[in-house]
Amino acid sequence: MPDTSPLKAATDALAYGRRIQSGRIRAISENIANADSAPADPSGTPYARKIAVFQPVDVDRAREPVGRFLRDSSDFRRRYDPSNAAADRQGYVRLPNVNVALESADLQRVIRNYELNLSAEASIDSVSRATLNLLG
């Protein structure tokens, strides 16, 4: 039987990568969904953009990627809308610090990475099958 540990390690690394990309997709999706949400009143705090952050994974130690969500501390957007219940005395509403165009571009990049990851795993599976067919 061939030593498949390098292939197993590669497959594990790809699985960790997919989990990380899934977390990033969730954070970006939530950011886009809340991009135009306003607080209920002028003293409320708008939604703060989430950033998915993951620690490097040592594949040899076989543990799950450790991630967390940080809140973006950049300034909130302001829009003049004196008729909004959340408007301040000057008529401005504080809105989330989410740029939908940048989030959409980041989402496309993350999805592409996820797809490439799946493609790489399919290639590893194909090589494994071909090796077993040669040996069998």
C-alpha cells in the first residue's frame, strides 16, 4: 500500500482553507446585508463592519483553524436625511462603515479561492485514484 500521508496532509490543508474561506464569506455577507442599516435613534450605534481573522494552521498538528471576528474601527458613514428617526440635530444619520463595492470585490475573490481549493482537492483525488489503479 502506498504512503498517502503527504496526500492526506494536502487534503487536510485544503479542508482547513475551505473552512477559513467559509468564515470569510459569512462575514462579508453579513456586512453587505447590513450596509444600509441605521440605528433606531440618534444615540444608537450603527452596525460595525466585521473582519474575519484566522491564525495560521500547522497541518502537522491537525487542529481546526482558529478564527474570530473583529469589528472595523474606521469611521461610520454619514448621510444627510433629516426625516430619518436616527438623524442627529444637524439632520445626519450615521450609517455602517461598509463599502458595498469593496465587500463585493472581496466576496468574488474569496469565492474564487474557495473554488480553486475544491479544484485542487479534486486533482488530489484524481492522482490518488490513478496511483491506486497503477498499483492494483
